[in-house]
Amino acid sequence: MTKPILYGADYSVYVRIARMALEEKGIDYELVPLDVFATDGIPAWYLEHHPFGRIPAFEHDGFRLFETNAIARYVDEAFEGPALQPADARGRARMGQMTGMLDAYGYRSMVWDVAVERLEKEAPDEALIADGLRQAETVLGVLTSLKAQGPWLLGDQLTLADLHAAPMIGYFVKVIEGRDLLARFALVQEWYARVAARPSFAHTEKVG
């Protein structure tokens, strides 16, 4: 089999989620740079891989996927290596609940409304940041309530829920407001320190 190809940019939270899954499985893969914010726009050829022009997209032996959750599940199930999904139905449901919550309520607030707004704008919208922090506080509170006993979000097993949450919170804590808010949720802060120490997190950190 040929090694899988991941299309995307190293700055992307969702590309990083997929890369962390590949890293945790010990899979040799190729990252093909694709900048959706490039001046020239999205290249026409890429729309064959992702009809909505988002990242990441994935290809393995002619099999193509887009959407990070689908890519991560395929990576876990199609390759050898440690299982990244619970074996039981309730565990898988809880994992899906966490990733779905983060997609729906965490990503926009933590990454765009707080971190990107603070880091990238010359005149940040303070009202937007405040709203993002309120939403992020709810997300971190719910994540705390859902977290099982043990080192990882679902207990003793590292799963796709951990790999989904880590890059979002990693972006969030690039700014002081994110770090201060995370410090109020000790269980999640301790979990984040643990997952941020993994090689898969270090290897997928954007440089520069």
C-alpha cells in the first residue's frame, strides 16, 4: 500500500487533529501543503478532493475522504497500531459527543473569536473576544463534567476525543485570556499538560 496523503496547512487545527491521529498510529504519511487563505485562492484541482474547499482532505490507495472526524476514524480502523476509539458503544458515543460539542461550540469561540482575534487583528473586537470567552467557559465546564476518571478524557485510553480537543485548546492558550480561563478548570488543565507532552503534539506544532 502507498502511504496516505493529507492535504492541508500546518496552521490548521483540523489538519493537526488528523496529523495527530496518523502520528499516534505510527503511520508514515505525506503532508501536501494547501493554504486556503492563499492570495491566488483555492486551486481548482483541490476541489476534486474537497468540494467545499476546506482542509484537510485525505487520500489512501485511491480512497478519498474529507471531514476530519471521518479521516481520523478511518486512520484508526484501517491501520495497525493502538486503538484510538473505545471498544464499547457508550464509550464511542461519549467520544462522538465530545468531538461534536467541540466542533459546534468550541472551535469558533476558542480559536477564532478569542485566539485569532487577539493575535491577528491590529484592533481586536473586544466584545467578540468577551463573547468567545463566555462560550469557551461553558465548553470547558462541560468537558470537565464529561471527563472520565483517568489520564485521558475517556479514562485510561487515549482516544480521538483527546486528539480533537488538544489542538483547539492549544490554539486557545496562545493568548493570556485562554491560559487564564483554562487555569480555572484544573482537570482539563492537567489533561492538557499531559496530552501536550506527547510526541504527536510536538511533531505537529506549527513552526514559525
